[in-house]
Amino acid sequence: RSDTRGRSVKLGDVADVTDAFVDEQLYYRFNGQPATNLTVFKVGEQDIVKIAEMVRAYVDGQNDKPFEPASFSERLVARIPTMKDKMGGLERLKAWELGVSTQNPIPVGASLVTNTDLARFVEGRLELLLRNAKYGAILVFATLLIFLNWRVAMWVGIGLVTAIMGTLVLMSWLDVTLNLLTMFGLIVVLGLLVDDAIVVAENIQARHDRGEPSLEAAINGTDQVAWPVVATVMTSVVAFLPLTFIRGQIGDLLGALPMVVACALIMSLIESLLILPSHMGHSLAKRDKSKPGKSVSRVRQVEAWRDHLVRDRLIPAYGRLIATLLHFRYIAIGGAACVLMISLGMVKGGHVVFNFLPSSDSETIIIDINMPIGFPIEQTNEVVGRIESVAMAQDEFLGIGSVIGQRANVDTGAAEAFAPHVAQIFVELKPTEQRDRESKLVIESIRQGLDGKIDDAERVTYSEIQGGPAGKDITLRVRGDSPERLEAAIVDLKACLASYQGVHDISDNNDVGQVELKPRVKPEGDALGFTTEEVARQVRGYLYGIDAHVFAADQEDIDVRVRADEATRRSLYAIQNAWLVSPTGIPVPMDQVADFTESLTYATINRFNRQRAITLEASVAPGISPETITSKLTSEPTEEAGWFGLRSEVTGPSPLDKVRANYPDVTIEMAGRQQQMADAFGSLPLGFMAASVMIYVILAWLFSSYFQPLVVMLVVPFSLVGVIWGHLLLGYDLTFLSLIGFVALSGIVVNDSLILVEFYNRMREKGQPVRDAMVAAGKARLRAILLTTITTVLGLTPLILERSFQAKFLIPMAISIAMGLISATVLILIVLPCVMVIFDDIAGVLYYLWHGRPRPIEQTADTTSTEGTEHERTPTA
């Protein structure tokens, strides 16, 4: 190079040339030891489970661990290595071999481990739901064997498998993937899939037992219940449609569930009406021709004993009970109404708490640390070390990874802040089955253990990776045009939230960045041609450097950066007294052409609807519902003196309204969880009304009546009894998914009522009086109603008893369907007949008022040969 006088000088004579990496103030640690971090993401339609398996296999190969085959193809290659080139699906094996044969082995004294493996959540969910589906199917089939003829149970079980396989084919054609919610949908309909088959098979068996030939019984029995079965499928499909109306994150989460339910029930309908009758007819014909052996005789003896117990004990007892209740029908209806009101009072009184989306147990805790602005990264590192020591002392501790100098978004993996005063810690806990305390209690233990040890921290917040929809318990959004007014409003809101017991980790996203010096050009600088941009560019060259050249080496592009030496860069005095080069090429002292003012920067600037916005978040302690706190925020009851010294309770301005009044130019609104709740509750009633109208239309078409559908649908509200008491007895809060379960339950409950009323109408067509027809219909359908309820409940039982944290947010929905169906079944068998007779009483009163005379007394027909009576006298399947 040449100097200003044209003399040639070497670069090494005027500058130090070093080969180094780009400066980044970042520290990584794993389990307290220095580490470096590599994050692997899936791209596009890639399978996260397969990618995770390949990464683990590569790590095992690097650590010289033997390869453990997990599939048939891998086990075959392990036995016959020559088959490797002919087999597919060996990605894990190839990844392991790459780890073993890598050209860059792990340095001596270092190790390669996996951490924060989020793919295990997907694997856990699939394993969880497959396990529950298997146990549920076993329970359903065992119930069929107990209550039905073994041939009927066998063909119904085969129909269940056929319907599931057909559902998977339909899902593949419709591009619906298997995930947490779609597999949950399959578990929900597991018990429903056999309902249609039970109704059809039971009716075929009953007609055959009354003397019809096997094939005729198959044809006539199927034809007799075909339209009611079609109607039950339609009502069940319609009951899940409100899920498509739900807006927000919950709607996105549950959007695929109605499609899965529809596919499953349609396949069940096809199997029940087109495939099962043929199997049943030929199976019964084969049974008639076969000679009973010793083992078959024993089976038939057991079946005869069971049929005797049901036919001669259970059904007559139910007939006597229902006859008595019909006599005291108004008392029975009043009692049921009282139970319903008491149950609703349990919710209103707070004995059964409503929690929109409870935060379930977690296996990963995230701790975000913010130190004061300008805090050196070395001291931030010391604070993180104190937190690590407390976290590692917990009994539930499994692993811990720390990043000092950076904070990232866990969902996207994108870095949100780079600064020496920020840090992020990931604490992994043992699986929920291996520990006694939940993650929230572990967080409380860590918080208490750090009391007094991190007082120099500006903010420490705790969060968890959830198995369901995540988010802070309380979220407020403040937006406006003045940053100063926004910050003042945030201060008042924080004080308001802090006044409630159990509210902690109050934070906002208005993060302040580092201290900065802003240059301002003096008049003397203006005279020399300096601008603010030119001064800032040259100062940046001193501190950050100027990229003078780029050359290729070592298979990458390398920047040549020119900057001041480290001693100058770390001295504010040296920078302010440095020399600048004017546009005319004249060197001048910096302090003669520019002034510098000190100020703070913002790490991020957030906007919402084109306005500056700050989001305020807070968490609540275990056992406290966020909805309780938000209700106090939005409405605060106060007492005022009334007339004659009596005190009356009125609702005054809420704390949130008071803050709004102090800042009229600022918009304060609910966001996050609260906004999701508003969106969900705003759309769910519309979907429920639409589903109710469609169910009414289906029932009106089936019954050819505008009146009976209303009677059938009156049973739906009574299923709330089981929903509420089920949550109370099992120790779960009511959640939004509980309400979703109730909405879906409405169609399932109607199914049993539908079949009962359909048989009642047939008895009435044969001339039986109202009460006799109601009793006969109840006795004829008792076994089928009980069996369909039991199979549905048992199909969900393994999920309700599940203790995995990934299933926690789904369990309330399963409780609503199972426990609500139990109470609804009892009410269908007891209350619905009473309602039918009461409405007949009302019809008689209306007849008298219109015609001026009593309604004619019905003549009781000879029903000794009717289908209903024969159904009682003959063994049914």
C-alpha cells in the first residue's frame, strides 16, 4: 500500500493482521459445562419423527454406540448385511454409519449429546394415543363378548377393524394427516363405531331367534333399522360440525376433528348396512347346521345363563321401574330438573372451576433472564450459574442447557434478542410418570431457592413447553401513538396486576436495548461538509469495522475487516477524540465537528394495526384460575349504603376501566389467551345453534313429526349433570374443551333417544296405549342402549385414566363425553318416557280446550303377537 506521500509501506507496518472468527458475545453451557449448540429443524413436508431418529442415530455413531435396529428392515439388515442395498427405509442406519465414519471425530474429552428434543413430544403423543386406542378396542370387544352372542361380538369386532381401516383410507384420500387431534378423534369414535353394528346385529339376531330363517332375518332386520341407523350417523356427524365454526387458535387446533369423525362414521355406516348383514346371515345359517360339540355347548350354556339374567331379571325390573315412574311422572321430571339446577349451581358457586385452557404438567421449563442494561456478559454468566446450581439440585432434574447473550423464540427457533444482559435456560425434567411434583411446583421450588441470590437481575420469567395450546395465563395489549404514554400505562397495569395474590412473572415485550451514543454535527462540521450519516459511518468503522475485501479460502468466503484496535474500541474517550476525514480529505478531530448524546435503544419495536404496541404478560400460581383474575380486572363489585341502612351491592368501574380513564389516548385490550377465549365463545354458540337446527331437521324427517324431535332434544341439557359431576369427582376443572365435548355429546345422546322413540312409534302404530307402548319400547331397547353407552365409555376410559402430561388437555373433553353419556343414558331410560307421556297429557288438554270434550279413550289392541312382546319373550343378542 502507499501512504499520503506516495511511499510504499507494508500492511503489517501500520496494522495488526489476525485470523479470527466473527466477534459474538455468546456463551453456551450444557449441564454446567461449556458447549456449543446445533439446532436441527424439519423443512416443508419432512417428517419430524424420522429426522429426530436420524439425528439420534448419528449421535450414537459419533459416540461409538452400537446400532439398535427398530424396524423389520433394520433387523433384517443386521442379520444379513448383504440385504442393505436391496432394502428401503434405512435412513437411521445410514445416519449411524455416517456418524461412525465421519472425517471429523469428536475431540478427546468432549461428548456429543441431544438436548431439547421436541420431536419426542410428537412420538409420545402417537405412542400415547395408539396405546389408548389399543386398550379401548380391547375393552370394547370384551364388552361385546359379555353382552352379546359370541358370533355377533366377533362380526361386530371385525366391523370395527374394517371401519378404522376404511377411515384411514378416506383420510389419505382427503389429505388428512395423523396427528394428536385426528388420532384423538379416532379414539372418541372408537365406541361409536360399534353402535351401528350393535343395533343392526342385535336386531338380526332377535328376528332369527323368533323363528325367521337366517338370511331373511339378515335382510328384514337390517331393513327395519336402516333409516334410524342412518339418522344416528347423521346426527353424530352434525354434532361435531360446530368445531368448524370456532375461530382462533382453538379452531385451528380442532379443525380436522369433524373430518375424522365424519370419515369414521360413514365407513361404520357402510360396513353396518352393506357388509355386516351378509356375514351375520351366513354365520347364523352355519350355526343352525352345525352340531354342538362339548365346548360349544358350554358356550351356549353361558349365553343362556346371561340371557336369562338379562331377559328374566334386568328387563322386567326396568319395566316395573319405568311403569312406576310414569305414574309419578311429574315428580320424576321435577327431581331431574332439581339435579340439573344443583349441578349448574356447583359451577356458579365455584365448586367446579372453569379454566379456559389450563396449563398442564410439562417436561421442559424455560427461564428467561434480563439483567440491567449494560451488564457485562461475564456477570450475566455468573447469574446464570447460580440459577443452574439451584435447578440442578431439584430431584426432578434431567438436563439443563443455557445460552448467555441471546434469547430465542422456542416455537420458531428465531433469535429475538442479542445482548450481553440477556440469557435463556432450558431445564429438562424427568417424565411425569417418574416424578411426584408437577412442573409448576418445580418452578416454585426454583424460585424459592433463588430468593436473595439474583437480586441484581432486572427480570426473571418462567414458562413451560406445553402438550396443548400454549400461552401466558394473562395477556394485555397496550397500543397508541406516544411511546411515553404507553410506558406509563404499562407501569400502572403492572401495579394493578401485582395487587392480586398469586400473580407473578409480570413482564412486557418493550425490551430496552443497549446504551448508545447519538452523533450531532456541529456548525463547524457543517462548514466542512460533514453530515450525520458520514460521521456515523466513520464511527462505525472504528468500532465494528469496514469490510474492505472478500476472498475465498477454506471453502468459504472470508471478510477482510479494518477497524481500530481493541484498546481504542473499549475507550469512549479514545473514540470521541479520534480523527475524522472530511469530504475534502482533510483529517479533523471528532470533538470539533460533532457532539455525542447518550440514550437507550429499543431491542424491538412492535406494532399492531399500524400503532406502536406493548404486550403485557403475567402468570398465576398453581390452583388459581386465570379467568378468576381477569374477571376481577374487568368488573369489581363494590358495596354502597342503600335505603334504611341496608347495603346493596353494585358494580363500579373495574380496575381496567380506571386505567383506561387515566389514559384516554391509549387503547388497552385483552390479547393472547383472553382473545382466544373471546373468539372461541363468540363463535361456539353459532355453531351449536346450527348443529341443533340440523339435528332437529334430521329427527323431524325420521319421525315425520315436528313435535317429537323437541322431546328427544330436551334430554341434551340433562347430560350436563354428568359433565359437571364427572369433572368434580375426577378432580379436573371445566375447560373450553369440556364444552366442546358437551357439544359433540349432544349428537351422541340423541342417538339412543332416537332408537327408543322410533320403537315407541312402532308400538303405537300397532295400537298399544301410550304408557304400554313406552314401557314396551324401553324394555325392547334396554340392552342395546346400555351396550352402546358402555362401549363408548370404555373406549374413552384409557384416555381418561392417562397420566401423561401430553394427554392432560384432552382429558376434559373425554370426561364430558363419557360421564355426560352415562348420565344422559340414565335420563333417557327414565326421564324421556316421562316426558313423552307428559307431552301426551298436554296434547289431551289441548284437545279438550279445542273440541270441548275429552279425547277418545284408545282401544288396547291384542298385542300378544306383536314384535315388542315377542322381543320380550325371546332371547335377544
